[in-house]
Amino acid sequence: MKIVAKKLWESEETTDKLFNFRPVFFAAIFLCLGIVFAYKRVIEGISSLWALGLLPFAILPFFFARTRSRMEKTALSILALAIVFLLGQSIFLVKCSSFTNVERMDSYTTVIGRVVEKNEFGSTVRVVLTDLSIGEKSTKGKLNAYLPASFCKNVRLSDKLLLEGRAQTDVALTNERGFRATDIKENVVYQLTEIEKCVVVGHKIDVFLEVKERMKTVLYAGMSEESAAISYATLLGDVSGIEGGLLENVRVGGVAHVFAVSGLHIGSLFAFCMLIINKTNLKNTSKILRFLLTAAKLIFYSGVCGFSSSALRATVICLVMYGAKLIGTTSDFLERIGLAAVLILLVAPTSLFEIGFQLSFAACLGLAFLTRPFAKALQMLSGAIVKLFQKEGKARPNPKRKGDTSPLTIPQRALRSTISFLSASLAAQVATAPILLRAFGYLSGASLILNCIFVPFISVGFSVLLLFVACACLLPTAFSSVLLYLPSVVWSSLTLVFHAVDFSAFALTGIRISGGSMICYYGGGLFLSDKWNVRRKEKYFLVLVCFVAFGITMYALNV
């Protein structure tokens, strides 16, 4: 059997491994599997015996271990992954248990708490309170309340409110929208309804909330209302001020992620920090100091964003990557992604079921697995186009050939940069497409084009906008209209396209996707990558099988 396996899987370049084992990355996978199995058991009532389906995957590596030493390492690795799998189940069960095991309440009473989140939705305002006193008893957790806008005219973040209404314990793990991953993670265990009174009874200084409130003040004082709402959403992730029609058009256009403080935004801020360090005397300081300064900036900004899940994920990923670079570790991109996922899930296991978490890490995995295959395909296509123009007598610079040590020409540099950007964009969008389809029921037909416009703009402009707003916050509010005039004009110009074009006409709707279809889809993408030491024919055969299975399951589901 070993001989058969060797003939089937053996690569032309590597003959002793099916793939390069990455301990941290595989630990992240098995931690996720443990969390998923616990979720299936608790929420859907599925027997944990289904975990036995992993046994074939535990036995398979032994067929490729040809020496006693390799067998021992394989056995230890499988044991470690089994422990991580059980750990994933345990932390999920503990988190759900701590959420549900609170004292039940359902009575009309007085609530005192501090405002940590405030979102305006037309005539209704949603506030989230912490540091709670319900009745005469202090309690842990957070409370969610929807108030008439007239009650909240003078309410600011970090204000201490006194409310009267019906306080109810809400510890159901699911609701009409599905699993309450975010509420469980943030411990939002109370709801207040039938509110009859709202009084500000104090104010607690909170640096993060004070900065957030100041940013909102200068934005709305220095910009048009629409530009201010868009800037506030871009900088802090709060879309409640954006007009509903515009926001929906942005979503179906496939660029709503610019309004969620995530990897794009934190990555831009991180790049700005690196620029400051590399262009000043800070580059001569110790690695620890550089890391701490960068971490402080990213963590402070995440705090201003309310330590939102997406901001924290991106911060952890950036700091893990930067720390690994400073240490000089040889771990690759997959290992660093795995470490970031492990750190997040150990603290908040329910994050795995948040759409933002899934999209963030799917995009990262797409970059890791698919960027190179797409880049090769685009390079071959560009070479064919160049040859076509040359045959017609229209001279074009040839792409740089392998082994050529001459400097790149400007057209060659432009071509290489274009291929790099397009391959990365395609990889991220291909990797996130099934998740978007399953979560929202549509795929944007204009996503690639709009992302090619907005992603570079946000990458460059985010830190610049943040710098302008920071300066406006330090000066009297009257100066904000001067400092923010240019950003306001830029946003007004960019949003014209969403006022002029209805992108829902280009969206693919009414398509359903199942869990089995997603497994086939991602299996095809996995085999398409260069992470397997498999001969080309077998590799393409597996890719074909996965995508044919994907097509069949999708056809059966949607006919």
C-alpha cells in the first residue's frame, strides 16, 4: 500500500512528504473543528460520535511515514492535535455555560449603567450599557436597549444613564437571526423594553470613548452630513448614520467591507507606523521598543473602535506578523495566520461563527493558497497578449524572462504590480464568495471592479484621513471645516457612482449553497494551490473532481 501511495502522491520535486506539516496552522484547524463539533452538539443536538469521522484522517499519515522516527513524530503530532480538538470543544462549552448561567430576571425596574455603544437608526437609538445596577443589585454583563431618539438627544458615550423599563434576561443561544455569537462573546445578557424614562445621572471619563465622541463631533462639524457619515463608518465601523439606500447599494456592490474596521484599515495604519519608524530615528531603537510602540498605536485605535471583533482580529494578525519578522522566525504566512486564529479563539471561541471572522481568515487563506496560481495564470495571459500585439507589428516590451538579471523596465514593473494586485484581489474574492453567498444570499457582479478602485484608495487614504481627523480633534472645532474640506469633496466625488448606478442589477441572487458544496469548493481551491507535493496530473485531477462535485451539488440544490 505504501508503494501505491508513493506512486500516486509523489511529486516530481519532493518524494518524502505529501505536504509540509505546519504545527500551529494545523492546531488552528483542529481547534476550529473542536469548536464546530461542540456547536453541533449543543445547538443542533448532533451526537459527538460524528467526531469518529476524523479517524481516517488520523490513520492516513502513517502510510507516508517510512521510518520509525517519522512514525513516532506522526503519532505525537496526532495526539497533540487530538488534545487541541478536545480543547476547542471545552472552551466553547465553558463560554456558552458562563453566558447562560446567570440569575433570571423579568420585571419592571430601574437600571443604571454606562453607555459604551450608541447607534442611531432613524427615530430609534440603540444603546449598550455596562457597569450595571439593576434594581438595587450590581450585576455583570451588558444590557441592550432601544430608545426613542427624543430620549437620547443629550446622551454621549460613557454617560451614566438611569432607565426605567422592563428588564429581561436574554440568555438564549440562538434567536431569529441564528447563533448569537457576538452577544455571547460580549456577554450581552439583558434586554430593556417598555422604556419610560431616560436620565443622564453622571459621566465617567473613558479615553477611548472620549476620543470616539470627539471624532464624531469634528466630522459632522467639518463635512457634509453624508461625507461625515461615510468617514465615521470608514474610521470607526459605525454605519448607522449612512442613508439606507446608499448603504444597501454599497453592499450589493461588494465593497461594504470598507465600512468595517478590519484588515484593510488596520493594515493601512500598520503600514503608516512602519513608514514613520523606517523614516525616522526610531529605526535605530531596539526591536522590543519598535514592537511596543506599534502595538500601542494599533491597540489604542482598536480601543477607540470599541475593541470590535474585526479590529482586534486585524490587530492580532498584524502584530503576530510583525513580531515574527522582528524575531526572525522562519515560520511562513500560514503559520502566522494559524497563530492569530488560535489566540483569538482561545479568548473568544464563538468568534468562529461571526461572519467577519470567517471572511477575514478566508481572505487570508485565499491569499496564501491562491495568489501564486492566479499570478501564474495572469502572467501567462499577459505573455500571450504581448505576443499577439508583437505579431501585429505593434511592439510591446516583453515580460522579464527567467534568469534575466537586467533591471526591470517601467512597463515591466507596471505589469508585475498589476498582476500582483489582481491575483491577490481575485484570491481574496474567490475565497470569500461562498461565505458571502451563504450569509447574504447574493454575490456582487461588480465587486472586482469596485474593489480595484476602493481597496487601493482606502489603503492609501485611510491613514491620511485619520491623520486629518486627529489634527482636527486637537484644534478648536471651528477649524474642522478647513482641515476636512478636501476629504469631504473626495468622498462626495466617490459616492457619485453609487448614486448614479444601481449595482443590484449586477448582483447574482436567488442562489443557494450547502455545506457540502462549500467543502467541494474549498477542496478544489486547496488542491489548486502549490502547498501539496503532488504531481501535476494528479493535482489537476483532484481539482477537477472537487469542482465537478461542487457543480453537481449546486445544480441539485438550485433546480
